[in-house]
Amino acid sequence: MIDSSLLLAVTTFAYLACMLFYLAGVIFHYRPILSWGTYTGFGTLGIQTAAILLRWKESYDLGYGHAPLSNLYESLVFAAWAIMLIYLVMELRSRQRTLGVFPALFAFLAMAYASFSTGIDSKIQPLLPALKSNWLIAHVVTCFLGYAAFAVSCGISFLYLLRKTQTDNPGPKGFFAILPEARQLDEFNYQMILFGFLWLSLGIITGSVWANSAWGTYWSWDPKETWSLITWFIYAALLHARTLQGWRGTRVAWLSLVGFGCVLFTYFGVNFLLSGLHSYATR
Amino acid sequence: MQKESGFFQAFYDALGSLKLTVSVFLVLAVCSIIGTLFPQGLTPDEVESRFRPGVAWLVNTLGLADLYRTGWFRTLLLLLCVNLVVCSLRRLPKTLRLLRHREERIDPAKLGKFSMSRNISTGLSWQEAEPILTGALSEEFRSVERVPEAEAFAATAEKGRSSALMVYVVHLSVLVILLGALLGSIFGFKGFMNLSEGESSAEVVLYQGNQAIMLPFEVRCDKFSVTYYDNGMPREYRSDLAVVEKGKEVYKQSILVNDPMTYSGVTFYQASYGSTLKQAEVELQDRDSGKSYRLVLPFRQMVEIPGTRDRVQAFEYRQDLGRMGAAMVVVLSREGQDPSGSWILIDKSDFHGNRVQNYQIKVLGTEQSNYTGLQVKRDPGVWIVWFGFTAMLLGIGMTFYMSHRKIWIWCGPSAGDRFAKILIAGRSSKNPLAFEREFNELCERIDERLKSAGTGN
């Protein structure tokens, strides 16, 4: 009997395979393997989409009836899905296949952490009263699209910095010569950050509107809220510096890494290290 | 004098500078981090008991335990506002000038120097080509403007002109949001109200400054209930509320955690719950006379001890007082004396300290009642904040994904020839790659139409 947990187990390993294809393609400078990465990526995304929809249906069968976005396990699965979706759309539009290593790695790590960590419960749980709202889907989806775009941007930033280490040897024989030019990477990175910033803003705002209807205050400096605002400040600083001050390349890449560090802390650090109103996201 | 205006100019420039913007963003980020790492909401006394004197002094002076409400943190937010106002004021005239700019003439020689430009030759005269060009341009661009030119057709076409203004919409939206928050904090209030089942009250205890306010109406809790799922997780917290005005019930609603009640601008949220004392049955023994009395004390109501002029009441109740179990305060009021009271341990009836003045008190039984904890709020600024949010999202989306795209076109007689020569150039404020595709398509469409019109002749 096919159920969502089986499909999600398949997804986990398929993302690992996808990452290895992309990695092998880049290391051996062999483009056909890169396209295997693409096919695996699309196929896995399809399986994972089916798994998420199936889990949604299963929650109705259990009598709970809620979107699979209610706890840490489900949010990790959704994060992996969003990262791969955003990356693959970017790959189609930019026709660049060499940037897939990090997105596939992040998607695999998210799935593996969700599946294998003993502290994370993968059972379908009923919704707590605080989460019973139409805002749940809007808030989680917008936030995670933002996080996922920043994850992809973080991957591009790594590649940019790697590529930059070889500026002395820019010829076609360089190890990273298969990657797009640094200038192009910088442009992709910028586009990803714009996309992420828009969704992060939407995520913070939907969260704020929701908080107002659940707790009676649209901003309470709860650690999660504050950390998402810190992330917003970092990327806002980056965008201003890049647009007006002409910051390009290396500095933008480093700021993007710092920004993604903030995203990770907002997502995990706040849950495990700080207490606050978002405590239902820890299990 | 010269020097002074130089100083003010430099100060004004610094206030509107991008360096300040980026610095304030990063400083705000760092300060906010401190606020999430340091426990918020400790009172100064708690800080002093937790930290060494020097550290406690520093924490209390900087207000680290209530960081987001300190003057210096708000000053940082104010600085961000000043910065974005000054920088917008400095840049806006330039943007407006750019948007208002109209070409007085188009120099065909200059069009060739654009990074995006194209030469098209045709077998038509420029008068014949003109309607074809205007037609093709106005399909793509809403505003096509002819530049007066006697011996040629020259025009500009553009779209997305307002996208250059969107960044000001984003800046303004930040001010609008903060204005909404300010109005809310001045003209609104935020507090809580605990209501036992059946109790009604108009008193709201505010979070700030240990004060209470009275609402112009009373709220009554008819019933509070919690339901659970099969696995023991809570499913729903529900309070059945009624609004009572001048003794008459005027409105009824049940509230859930995500479903508050709003009545005349005041909103009631399901925030917490608990149980409290409804009444206690006690035995009082007068140690002087040896007489004992059995009384039922409804919570916070005076009861006279029969045959005396002493009155007692159960005044306060805790489910667990300092790990000694349930306890309540019994207050004794005697004529001509100040009331006196003491904590009575309910579970430890033999405790020798269970006494008030000459009465030894034993609690025989208690009856509890549920209470619901309501968060009560009035925020007239919230709609301004929502408006600011909407403007911010629209502004960010349009700043990022719209660009100002402009086409220059010149079509005139080439030297010594009756056939027209056409020059097209284009420029986009951002995303040049996407515009290049659009530009090429436009040029090809024009080329095709000119050709088919030429063969038609």
C-alpha cells in the first residue's frame, strides 16, 4: 500500500541521487550527467508533490483535516519541496544546469533531518487551537518560499565565491570553468534575493495579520518575529547597498551567506534555543 | 556663515546617505539579536537578584530587559525614518525630472550609440512608414509621443514609468506602518480580564503601568470549555461571552483562539484559562472562647460570624502557594480595627499558622470554578498599519518586477533617396536581458510589416 511516508522516504534518497548527479556533472565537466540531475529533480519533485497531497488527504481520513504544514516535520518536507521547485524553475529559465548541487543538497538534508532525527515526530497530529486558522497556509507557504529562495541564493553565493578563487586562472581549463561566469552568478543571486525578499515580506506580514487575530497584537517582539525582522534587515541592507552603492559580487555573496545564517537561526535556532509563541514548531 | 551652512549641508547629506541606511539596518539587526538573547520582561529587582551589581546596573541603565521599548531603540527606529525621509526628499526631484523629461528633438546620430539599437531600411517613404510604426509601437506601449520634426517622423514610446516611483511608495509605507503603531499606542490600550463562569465585569487590567480601566459596558462569561482530541491534545478553547449594557444583554458571541469578539471597537481574544475559588467551607475556632463556627465563604464576599460583629471573607486564592499546596487568604474585618488577613493552607488543615487574630481556621472543602483569560484590546491604528502593509507589498513587488522601458524612434529620408531610413533605440531601467528580447521582437515585427506594405504597393 502506497502511503505518504513511503513516498517521502523515496523522495529523500532521490534528492540524494539528484545532488550526486549534479555534483558529478560539475566535477567531471560532463553535461549529460547534469541533465540526469535535472530529470531526477523534476521526477522527485513530482513524487514529493504527490506525497504532500496524499498526506493532506490522510489527515482528512484520520478526521483531523488540515494542510500538512503544522509542525517541524511537515515544514521541513515543505522546505525541501519549495527549494527544489524554485531552483528547477530558475534552471528552466536561465538554462543553467550547474547550479543544482546546493539546492539538491539542502533539499536532501531537510528531508533526511525530518526523517531520521529522533526528536522529530512524523505522525500526523491534530491541529492545536492556536493553529486553527486560514492564515496557517498563507503564512507558512509565503515564509517558506522566502526561506527557499534564500537557500538557493546561498548555494549560488557559495559557487560565486568558489568561482572567484580561480580568477587567476579564468581559462576554459579551470576546475570551475563549467560554472556560469561570475558576473552571471551575481545576477542570478540578485534575482533570487529579490524573489526571497518579496516572499519574506509577505510572510512577515501574513504572520503579523494572523497574530493580530489570534493574540490581539500584530507585533509582540516574540523571538521568531524578531529574528525574521533581523533577516529582513540584513537582506534590506544588501539590496540597498547593491542597488545604490554598487556593491557587487563578493560582498553581496558574503552578505547573502550571513542572511541565510539568519534564516536558519529563525527557523531552527529560535525553536530550540529561545522560547516564545512559536513553540509548537519544535516537534 | 559659509562654513556653517557647509556643516549643515554635510549633516543633512549624512542623514540621507546610503551609508547611514545600511548602518542603521545592521545596527538594528544586532540590537534586536541582543533583545532575543537576553530575557525580556524582567523587573529591575529581578535583574538585581540575578546578576552581579555591576552587571545589573548596566542592564537596568541600558534597559536590556525591556530593550524594544527603550528610548535608545526607538531612537534608532526614528533615525531610520529620518534617513528614509531625507534620502527620499533628496532623490525625488531627480526622479520627477527624469519622468517629466520630454524630448524636444531626436538626433538620429545619437540613437546609433545606444547599447540597444537597430537600423531598418524600407522601400517606403517616411510618410508611408509613419502609420505602420505608430501602429506597432502603440500595440506594445501605452504612451507614444510624437516629437515635432518637419522632415521626419520622430517619436518616443514608454511604459512602466511609475515603477521609478514605487521605491518611494515602499519608503512611505514604512512611515505609515510606524504611524499606525504610534496612533495605536497613544489612543488604544491593551490589557487582560479574567472572568469566572457567570461573572461579569467592565474592568480591564492594562499590561503597562499596573493600571486598570473601565469599559463603558460589561462583559459576562456564560461558559468556558476545553475539548480534547482522542490523543489528549487540546482541540478547542471556547468562551461564551455576552455584552451587558445598563443591565441589559445586547450582544452574544462565542470566541475561540483564532476567532475573537469585537464590540464597539474593543476586541476580546481567548488568551488563557484557569480555575479559581468559587466558595470555601471553613471551620473557625475562637481560641479565646473555644466556640467554633462553620461557615460557607463565597469568594470575595463578606460573611458575618454569627453572634459576633466580626466579618470574614476569602480574598485571594492560589492553586499552589510556594509548593505548600492550595491556599487562600482569609481577611477578618472587626469594627474599629484595620482588617487583618493571613494565608491559610487548605490541604494542611493542622498547620498552626492557619489563623487570623484569635481564630484558628480549618478549611473543610472548596468549590472551584473555571475562569477564562481574555486579552482585551482597542487599537484604532490597526487599519493604518494594514494599509501600510498593503502599500509595502505592492511597492516592493512593483519596484522589483516592473521597469521603465523606453523606445526612441526616428524615421526620415536618407541622403539623396526618397526611401526612408529607420532608427530604433531602447533602454530599460532594469532587467536589460528581458527587454532585449522584447526589443528584438518589436524590431522584427516592424520590419515584417514594412516589407508586406512595400510589396502591397
